[in-house]
Amino acid sequence: MQDVELHRDAALERSSEFENPGLPPHRKRQTDLHPEKAKRAERTVFTWFLVSALGSIIAVAAYIAVPITPGDLTTTRMNNLLLGLGIALALLSIGIGAVHWSKQLMSDEEHVDPRHATRGSDATRAKAVEVFTLGDQESGFSRRSLIRNSLIGALAVVPLPAVVLFRDLAPADEVPTDVFAHTMWETGTRLCLDPTGTPIRAEDVSYGSAFHVIPEGLEESHHPLDEKAMAAVLLMRLPADALNESPERAGWSYDGIVAYSKICTHVGCPVALYEQQTHHLLCPCHQSTFDVKNHCKVIFGPAKRPLPQLPITVDDEGYLIAQRDFTEPIGPSYFERLHDVDEDEHVQVAGTTTEQRA
Ligand code: FES
């Protein structure tokens, strides 16, 4: 009789089976055999965790000591380089320390753990606690207080660079809502072409064109890009009889010329598309459409309020100037917005109709 027996439904020959060789014998490491080497490994792990904490401190110190000067790429690069090196050192050192700890000091004996039902029996759960306790004893987590505490210290310091970075996203000397409530526009600030900074005469604003406008003196301001992001304005001239101006805003335009914030009230994209036949402004991000004829009321899209209007007039030389700053915060709406509105000056437009204003 053939000595090869076939299993039913399986192409497996019994003669091809082999004995489970089991786990290889455990080989002790130098740190298992010599306590002084285990002590040295412990000091090495401690040193890595210490280096990690130093890396975090270096990142914070570098961020403060090498500030970014607006417009200066060298300081930007240096700041980013030192910050990156500090954070990299902090994270890398924790990783190296943890690997060294597990390789040199934690138990490296292999165990076979047969599969079982997901929920173990009470005896198994009790065993788990026992194994956990054993792991704690073998790793020395509770016993080696120097390593444990230095790891906890390093982990506690690691988030510091992130805290400093996120906190620094808002100006330190102002509450964030103030940032949107005021722009560079003041009484008498000339309207200038973006990006040349050339002042604009009223007579130069032709029908059908939209001027991209910045305030005079923008380049000399402390943070030109930040200021521009808030003070950018669109200037358009409409036939005087096409404007449906509310009585509250009589005098905010000049001879059919109107100025509105360029920052979309949805989530802040620049509203840059002007349709001269319908006098609509379109935001390219989510297609909010504003009707220039009616105080930039929202006629389509997700924006919830009109673009803020900048009151303008001309000076003695015929240049367009601002009468004052915006009377409401520019840009996206937020919960505290109405607290920042000058109630005496604010004009509610969103709910009114063309007929009401006419
Ligand atoms: S940012 Fe303008 S529509 Fe969304």
C-alpha cells in the first residue's frame, strides 16, 4: 500500500509534514549577564531622553532668538532651520532612547501565545494583569525611576514648540477679533493702485473697469502683507443713476465711484472678478456674488453678508481718499463680529431691498 496518505479536500501529503521546530533557545545579552553594562545602557537611555528635552528647548529658544523679519528671507530660512533642527532632535532622541531601552534592558525572551477567543476568560484576564505586571517588572518602568521620569519629562516638553507656534499665529498685543475690526484706512488716506502705489484721481476711474486698490503708505507699514490682506479694496465707477444708495450711506461714494472691501465675507478669498454689464462682483472660491448697485448685497453663494463699504471722497488735488476706516469688520463672519461694530456708524444692508433703498 502506498505510504503517502492524502488528506481529504487538500493537496497535502502527510509525508511532507514536519515537526514544529519551536523557538530557538534564548541567548542572554551582555546587559543580562553584566549588571554594570545594564547600568551603562540605562545611562545611555537617560542621555537620549535628556537630549530630547534639550532639542525642544533649543526649538523654542531659536524661535524667539531668531525672529522672522518681514520681507527678509534670510531670517525666515534661519528661523525655520533652527526650529526644524530642534524639533527633529527632540523627536529623534525620544525614538532612539525608546529603541535602546527595549533592545538592551527590556526582556527579549520570545513567547508563544496561541490564538483564542476575543474575550478571554476571567482566568485569562487575570493572567493579562499578571503579564502586565511582569512586563512592568522586566522593563523596569516602575523600578527605574530615572529613565521613567526622564521619559515623562521629555514627553511633557515635546508639545512646547507646537504651543509656541500656534500661539504666535495671532498678534501678541491684540485680541484676534480686533485684527479684523480695524484696517490701515484712516481719514484722508489716499487710494492707490495695487501694486504700484500710485494715487488714483477720480477722473482716472473709467466706467466698466475695476481698480485693485491699496492704502497709501502700505509699503512703509510694519507688516505690509498683513495690512494689505485686510485693507485691499475694489474701486468701480457706475452711472450715478445705477446706484441704489441707502440714505444712511449717502455721501459714501463720489460721482458714481464706490469702494468695497476685496476680502470675501464667506471665508476670505479675494473677490477679484467684476462683471461690468450687471455690476456684479464674483468670488472665484465658492462663487458668492455681490451686487455693487445695491451695497454689494449677496445675491448668490455661501457668503452671508455684504462686502463692507469704504466711505470715500476726493481731496483738494482731486485724488480719491478715504473718509474713515470701514465701519464693520472685514472678511469672514465670526461670532464676536457684532461686538466690534461701531453701532452708530454701522448700516444694516443685508435685509433691505432695492425698493426700500430707492
Ligand atoms: S470665499 Fe468667497 S465665496 Fe467662499
